[in-house]
Amino acid sequence: MKNDGYTYRDRITSAEAGETLQDFYARRYTHSSAEEWREHIAAGRVCRNGSVETEPGIPLRSGDLLEWQRPPWEEEEVPTEIPVLAESDDWMVLHKPSGIPVLPGGGFLRNTMLWIVRTRHGALVAPVHRLGRGTSGAILFSRNADAARALARGMREGGIRKTYLALVQGIPAEDRFTVDTPIGPVPYAPLGMLHAASAAGKPSVSHCRVLRRDAARGQSLLEVDIPTGRPHQIRIHCAAAGHPLVGDPLYRAGGLPVDSDAVPGDCGYFLHSWQIRFTDPESGKEMIVVAPPPDILRPNG
């Protein structure tokens, strides 16, 4: 599907001041090379403080407002069947298919859950939390501003709990184990930085329970609860415990990225948001919503 293009807006910080226009865009949006950015700028697609800027080498100043008029582009196809699992006037829990991103980015604009759900259910709906592009299952959306504030507060205060199913490599020795490896940004050539296991990272906790062991395949099915919600936490923590997700192109044993060009949005792994618990903002009642997993992740499969 070809979209209608998009205007990207960026405000230059003091740390970015002095960087050239071309270098800023080549670093900020890595889908295009420095030479391609030079062509974009020379073609008049970039504005600086409201005026077209055609000089790629001009130094930027703190506070500059940049606008890039990206022409329409062809987006990768994604699954668009997004069932409603449960809903009220304030919220809805949707069943996200694997393969669709939640928010725009990485070449996706219209082929995202945000765009599709707002088209179908109104402009005010918004995701309360995120799931990786390759992750399937239950995701909570708010339907109005008051509910968004209440549910966001619940996320901050630990009032929203999520349970996942993860297919991992190897056979854990223990039936239950906890991973508390800190997670933070580490250098990663394709992106500059990437969240991974890091001693300097933020405290992170995942509680794992083995639901099924398959010695013949060298795989196990885990139930994972995450009191904290760091980026890619389950993928990183399972890998840090020596059991990377089956098919994960990004994280290797130890919780660090593999030596490749893989990015977080690459799919292939098996991770499912199985159950979500939260408090209804209006009634105060605890809600529990379950998303049926795919066959490969069924606990009794």
C-alpha cells in the first residue's frame, strides 16, 4: 500500500547544535544514506524554521525546528484482522496479530495498529502500552482522555499486569526462575544504540515458569510475568538466562545483540501477550482479559 507521505518534525537540542543538516538526518533517520539525504535537502523537501533549506552543510542551532516532507512511499503489507477481545466506553483490549507494528516508525505509517484502530474505532483511541512488531496477543487501548490518564497512571504504578507466553531455545533446569539482569542502551552499529543486557541499565525483573519442555526439539514454552516493562524485556531476559526466543534474529544468549544488521522490528520469534489484568477506570473492578495463543504457543500443545 502506498501512503500519502508524511511531515516529520524535529526540534534541535543543545547537544545537536553545530551538526550539519545532512549529518543530522543521516544519523536520525538511518533508512536513507548521507548522499540520499543530500538529495532530499537539495530537492527542497526540508524546511528550517518555516523556510525551505537547500544547503546540506549548514550548521544547526539549538531550538531550530526542522520539517521533512517525506514523499509517499510503499509500505510493507501487514495483517489487518484485529479482533476486539473486550471493551467498554473507556477502553478496549484488542488481539494484535504478529507482524504489525503498534506505532508508526521504521517505514510504517498507515500499516500500524494506531492508524487502523483509529480508522475503525475513532480518533481518540490510543495504546496504553506497546508490543513488539513480532509479538501477538492482548493489547490495551484507551478510548478517551480521562481513561488514558487513569490507565497510564495504572501502568506507572504497577496496576496493569501482563502475562506472556514465550517459546525459547533449550531446556531450563528449574521449573520457575527469575531474571533480574539490568536493561539499558548498548552500542549497536546498525542503529547506534540498542536496548540489551547492561550492568549500567535500569533494574528489570521477569518471573518465568516452564509450561512445557520439548527435549526432541531442544525447546521450552515459558509463562513470563514482567513487573517492569523495559524495551524488549522478555527477549533480552530470556536470552540473558541462556534461552533466547526461538527464531529471534536480534538477541543471543547473554542478552546482547547478535553481530548482524537485524533491528527490533524484525520478526521470526514466538512471543504472545496471553493475559492482561487492569482496573476499570469507571467501576474500579479488576478486569482480566485472555488472548488465545497460536497453536505453537499453546500450553497444552
